[in-house]
Amino acid sequence: MAAVFRSSLKLRTATRLSAVRPLSTTAHLRAAEKPFFPDEPTAPKLATAIPGPNNKAAAQKLDQVFDVRSLNMLADYYKSTGNYIADTDGNLLLDVYAQIASIPVGYNNPHLRKVAESPEMVNALINRPALGNFPSHDWADILNTGILKVAPKGLNQVFTALAGSDANETAYKAAFMYYRQRERGGAEKEFTEEELQTTMNNQSPGSPQLSIMSFKSAFHGRLFGSLSTTRSKPIHKLDIPAFDWPQAPFPSLKYPLEEHAAENAQEEQRCLQEVERLIKEFHNPVAAVVVEPIQSEGGDNHASPAFFQGLRDITKRHNVLFIVDEVQTGVGATGKFWAHDHWNLATPPDIVTFSKKAQTAGYYYGNPALRPNKPYRQFNTWMGDPARALIFRGITEEIERLNLVENTAITGDYLFAGLERLAKQYPEHLQNLRGKGQGTFIAWDSPKRDEFLAKAKNVGVNIGGSGQSAVRLRPMLIFQKHHADILLESVEKIIKQL
Amino acid sequence: MAAVFRSSLKLRTATRLSAVRPLSTTAHLRAAEKPFFPDEPTAPKLATAIPGPNNKAAAQKLDQVFDVRSLNMLADYYKSTGNYIADTDGNLLLDVYAQIASIPVGYNNPHLRKVAESPEMVNALINRPALGNFPSHDWADILNTGILKVAPKGLNQVFTALAGSDANETAYKAAFMYYRQRERGGAEKEFTEEELQTTMNNQSPGSPQLSIMSFKSAFHGRLFGSLSTTRSKPIHKLDIPAFDWPQAPFPSLKYPLEEHAAENAQEEQRCLQEVERLIKEFHNPVAAVVVEPIQSEGGDNHASPAFFQGLRDITKRHNVLFIVDEVQTGVGATGKFWAHDHWNLATPPDIVTFSKKAQTAGYYYGNPALRPNKPYRQFNTWMGDPARALIFRGITEEIERLNLVENTAITGDYLFAGLERLAKQYPEHLQNLRGKGQGTFIAWDSPKRDEFLAKAKNVGVNIGGSGQSAVRLRPMLIFQKHHADILLESVEKIIKQL
């Protein structure tokens, strides 16, 4: 990293050199906070138009063996550092997309480097255990000092997984087993001969026609079960067989919130009523409701704590599990460690799933009855990856050391205030600004969204979109006020070019 | 590792010491081959009854946060080496289960250690890319020198994944998209408005009622789509909703094969006819047939090359994709790099999936039309893990350096011959011996299978089972004749205790 920083400095001081254009060199001075990473560059730098010639050539090479049509850019991670992502043409962009909201503590974070170089890591990499059969003797310690140390309140157990999709799907499986166990009259009740036989033919009652309810515009993954609960865009779902599962409307709130309080409350009530109606009436009985605290892929759609409290009440009343999918919202980005911490629920969710910023995945639960009544019902070869669990532990240590959840709350407020000013100045380009008090989990709608995102790179910023028209900000937890200043300046520059 | 070896030696020479019982100390002398790992112990050693007191205490601790009912043993991977797995009580077992058939080149393999300590690995661990959007500049190189260097003949493309389940499910998705694209009349044909709308409700035609055909006793994973093709045991499937997909009979062969040639050929014909009938008649049209070269989890069920050639013919004739699931059979264990190399197919399978010994996962394909017609149709956040892809590359290097596929073929023949002798001697305990000419991918049926497996540990060997009554051998690729001698001796010891 030091080497990266030096070469970056060299480029910055050599501003007269041809294509190198340093941006916002004084931005960091305006913010009071000391940078977390002293080696981090102070501004983006642009060496070529983006994509540059190296990027194009490398993409062509990769395309021969790997589908690159969704390629955003080829990155040089050796040269990336902190909040800055490097490409292969000498460009260094302030990264407020952070892969797909999945980098928490910066590229080439020095503490994670130590974790990656540790004997524990080498051991986990070269002796990969089948965690259900042959866990390592220190697996309980790795869990207790990492994944479980940051478990949501009230949930003290975990089933580990590899990514958001299988975290959600194994959570759904737990919900179905729990539902049928309750119907059967308890964990000690044996399966019937008919169940044992029909399930081998994928038929009811052994393979029951139960369902998971999700919400319009939800995203929960793209394997067959998770995709059946995903309702984001047709392109995610077309041509893939799906289960006949219900979807409820998700509140469509109006902004600014303070001007539409009564209307929004009514909209949330409407949605809750429909949730309850579907639970009572849908032809395939609902074993669980799954919801994102903020619908991310679907366009950054928010709802109030009251809505989620209502969901918790309804699901409890009808003996339906309440699964909170924190794959994108979890691990600090909303200014709380878990986004559902904002809700002040009377009783915790039954299951919370996680992935992305955690670098590993799984589902938390608290009720011991959610462990299936027999071994091998919830099982697979690896059941996660200790190497990635060690990285998550390092991330939690870094979050604690630097107080990054609080940082994200504070920086988020600062950034939101700046965006509010821009929204007033450019109301046609910055609409429905949302995410106030939600850390840096901020978004707005732009009628020229795709153009906005494309232009962002050439002012030195990497930004992502969500839904049809949202610009979504997903900076890392090490995003500070001086980065916010650069971002605000960049947003204004882009708008002026639209 | 050296330290482990020394302490093992110390224990072996101190045979008069209390509980330490060295086994087969001269076994290695009988085999001519030079050991691949000079530091490897020459025999198992037993320090306590298994499970020992430390194991029991650690399991109790782990149980507080993680379901341990499927626990086989808690391992100390720091003390494991080569073919030997250590527990926490000082026991060291010859491991012919190798996690769940997923360790290829030995515990603490020195070459993999170098890979794990390399700057590339550290980079991959701490800067985890979203491979579809922001692959690293060297991702093409990592693929070409690793995953793709060992690609099955005729398949030069890969979609990377994290484990066997998602490898299979993304392969199924590719098959469904391909099927509908053909129905629509080509890649350039646009989706209809009806498709775009119905898929958001999980309804046909947007979410079509197509199917994947699998075989009785098959195992292809445990997420919702893969579980719908898994037909191994009720406990894997009960209470989980499943798609209405067809299953064909898998040949039930009689052993020894040479005594039942005509009968077995007829049985295979019967199964092929049923496959063809189902393709023609099943109410949910079949987009692909998926098959394991050897049904592993389902009980080590084999079929002849003629059967698989027949499958290839039928699927080709009916425009149905032929997916070969090499998750357990791939990467050398059958004495060929891919088990389907044994079949001499006229045209390659359409898709081959892999995981386990590869430590990473994905599906190979060759036909460019299997890339969906638009970006983001086959996509997820991580799409694999470069850290695990680097480990696979290291494994392929080690396989090449030590000629491990050939070793497995040779050792397998040697082991099989030894087991044939035992089968003659103990016909009641060693039935339906199978896997001749299939490397070390060997199994037999035992009426007292569970007892056999339980006793194995206390003679110093870790062995797994499959199906209802099979003892399945899944040694690593570094399993040599001197290990086979120890195993054969151990099998006889166990049988004498039954």
C-alpha cells in the first residue's frame, strides 16, 4: 500500500504531465476528521478516458472464456487502496459502490492483510473442512469471536453459508421444516410413510406446497428458491421456473418524508393489510415472510420502523416466521450494525441473513426449535468457508477499532445534508432523496440515471445504480467527511454535464 | 508439518507408553513407491478411544452455537498431514474419506501452503471482487492457468460458482434460458410483454414450467432447484417444496460385472428407454438431463460407458442438454481427470459441473449459445471466489507435478485387487465390490455398514459411507500403495470385529 501511495503522490505532484488530472486536491482540508488511512490518496486521479486502452484489451481477452457483458471495469486491486479503486490504465476512482456494496473496510486494509497472512488463514485455505462433519477444533472460537460476536440481539445461533443466495435458501428451508414440525405436533413426531415416499417424487405431502412471502421489488438472490422471492426485474427471472409464492406490495413512500407523513403512514397500513390478507388467503400456506430493511437492488425503497413493527406483529400473530434479509443492509452501512436495529422491535426477527460486507454468509437465529429435529436435514459439504469467516472476524475488529458504525452514521448525516442542498439546487436531477438517518445508505432518483452513472467515472467517481432510476450510494464504512466533500463536488460536476 | 512428524515418530518409538498403539509400522515397506510426502507418518496412531475426552468437550462447546449432530470428529488441522487427519486427543487417522471426498492433495500440502502465502492470495482475500462487474485485471490469467487448463475436452468456457449446489443450479438456469431461446427462435428474439409481466408473478410463460430430469438415487445438491433433482434419501428432501420434475431409473447393476454382462446390458437399456419415454411424455418439458458419472451420495452406483453414450445420443436426438455433474467424481479420483473421460463420447457433454476437490466450483461449457442472450441474466454478486480459484490452480499444479491421476489409477487397481481377495475371504461382509478400473473410487456393501464405519476409527482409519449400505472409499489423490496396504489390513481387522 505504501508503494501505491508513493506512486499516487508522484502522479499528483506531476500535474503538468499530459493526461493526469488531479481532482479536489483540497477537499480533505475542509473536513475536520483525521483520515483512517494516512496512506490513502487525497483525491481521485484520471490518466485516460474510461474505459482506457488497457481495460479494453484485457476485457477482450477475458471475454474469450468468461462472459464480460456485465463488466463495469477491470480493476487493479494491487493499486487500489482505502476508498479508491484503480483500473489498469492508471486511473484511481473514489469508489462509492464498493464492488456491489460488499467491501467494508477499504481495499488493501492493513489489518485484513495481517489476517490474510496469519497461520490461521493458511490453515483454513489449505485444509478446507466439511464444517458439518469435521469442523476444526477452534471453529467454536472462530464463530464466537467473529460471526457471533456481532450477532443481532436475541439471536445467538448461526448456520453458516457461502453467499446471500444460499444464506436465504437455507433460512427458507429452516422455516419450512419448522412449519411442518409444528403442523405435525412437535419435534418428536415421526414422518409418515406417505411423506417419506412422496418426497422422493417431489410431491406433497412429503414435499409440501408451502410458500415464502416476499415483497414487490424485493431482491433475495438468484438461485431457484431465492429467485422465487426476488421480484426486482424481469431480466433476473425470465425463463427460470419459479415456485407459486405470494408477493405483497412494498410501501411506495413520497419524499420528502416530513411533507407526506399521513399519506405515507396510510400507504404502509395498506401494505400491511395486504400482507395479512395474503397470509390468511394465499393458496400455498405461508411459512415465512422475508423482507429487506431497505430494498436495495429493487431501487432503494425504504419503509418506516412502524411498518416493520407491524410486520413483526402480523407474523407473530399468524405463526409465520419473520426473516430479515440483511445481505446488503447489514454490517454497519446504515449507521447501525444491523439495519433492523433502527426498528426497536419488541421481539427480534426469527431469522436474520447476512453476506456481502461480511465476506462470508449465513443466517442467525435464536429459537432452538429452528434447529431441524434430526441431523443432516440442514447440511451440505462445506457449510461456509472458515477462510472467509476469519476475514469477517478481522472486519469486525476493524469496525470496533475505528468505531466505523458511528463514523458511518456521522458521515452519512453530513453527506445527506450536502445532497439536500444539491437537491434544492438541481431538483430536476436529484429527486426523492432518501436514506436520512440511515448512515451512508443513501439514494435518489435521476431521470438520466444511466447517463449520470456513465459520466461519474470520468469525473473520478465509481457509483452504482439500483432499480429503474435510482443512483445508490454504497460507500465503505471508512468513508469520511473529506470523501463526502469530493463526492458532493463530483455529483454537482456530473449534473452540470447532463 | 515437520513438527507433527517428529512428535508422531516420538510416539511411535515410545510404544511402551500407556495408551499409544502404533499400527502397521512395517506396512510402507511392502510397497515399492517412494512416498510423495517424506514427512508423512508411516502409520495411524491411537492415543485414546475415539471420540476422546477433548473431542467430547469441544463438541459440547460448539453445540451451543452450531448444530453438531452431524459431527463426525473435531479435527486438529495443524497436526494433520498428507493422508492423515489428527483429532484433538492425539489420534492420527489414515483418512480415506478426505472430508467429504473434497481434499485432493493432502492436509498441509507444502505447495498449497506456498500458494496460500503468496501475494496473489492475500490480494484475493482482502480485495474480494464482484467478478461479473469488477474482475481483477489478471482474472483471465487465473482462469486460463487453472480452472480452464484442466477443462474437459471440448468445453472451453466457464461460469464460476462457490459450491456444487450453485454450480448445478446456474447450469440448470443456463439450460432453461437456452431451451426457451430455441423455442423463441433465436438469441435475437425479444421477450414478449406477457413474458415480462408473468415472470414477476412467478407464472408461465415468463417463468415456464420446464424441468430438469435426474435419476433415482441421484444427488445434485440441497438448495431448491438442485434438491428437486436430488433423489438420494428422504431426510435430504422432507418438508422442502420441490419442482415437479421427472426422475428416470438409474441402472441397478449386478456384481461381479463379468458374471452378469447380458443382464446388466439389458437393465441399462431399460433405463435408457425410460429416459427417452419421459423426455417425450413428461408433462413439464425436459430442458436438460443431469447425471453423475458414479452416483456417489446415493450409494456408489455405477453404469457402463455404453449407458452414458446412450444418454448422450438420446439427449442429442431430442435437443435436450446433457449435464454431467462431476462434483464428486471430478479432479482425478477415478483415475482420469474427469470421470466422463472413461466414456469416449463422440461429442462432449453440453455442461460439466465441478466442485469439492477443486475447492472452488462452476460449470464448463463449449457452445457459445449457452451464454444467455443478454447480460445480467446469469449473474450474482461474487460469482465465485478468486482465493479458492488460486487454490485450485495450485492443486492442478500438484497433480501435474506428481502425476497424481496416474497414481490414482495405479493405486486404485492395486487396492481393488486387494479388496477382491478380501471379498472372497469375507463374502458376507464385503458385497458388490465396485469401482474396478475407476481409480480409488471404490465401494462395497456391508450388511453391518454403520457398525463397520464406527469401528474403523478405532483401528486408525477414517472411512465414510454412502446410500443405505455402502462403504465408500474416497482417499486423496496422494493415496499410495503403502496406504492401500494399511487400509486393507484395517478393513480385515474391522471385519474380524463385526
